[in-house]
Amino acid sequence: MENPQNDLAERVTELEIKSSYAEDLLDQLNMTIYRQQQQIDRLILQVTQLREQSQNAAQDGASRNPRDELPPHY
């Protein structure tokens, strides 16, 4: 027969191992979320800049006469 204390010690060891893996996974997920938030922040900035460029180009285009511009193949 197995010793109840040995059985308990094995169960505690297994729980510690599982806890360690769960902690590592949580750290990895937190780092992934952090990197994704950085990417989202950069993308929001890029979209804002592109929107401003688009608005500026639309305003500049309204003041230009399209007949003054030659197509690229001329």
C-alpha cells in the first residue's frame, strides 16, 4: 500500500507543476495583449494621419483644376 503522505506529496507536486504552467501561460498572454495594444495604438495613429492627409488632399484638389494636370502617360 502507498503511504498517504507520499500520495498527498505527489498531488501537491502535481498541483505546483500545473500552477507553474498556468502562471507561465498567463505571463505569455499578458505580453501578447501588451504587444497587440501597442500595435493597435500605432494603427490608430496611422489611420488618423491618413485621414488628415486625405482631407488635406481633398481640400488641395478642390482648388486645382483637373485640366491643368496631365495624365501620367503624356
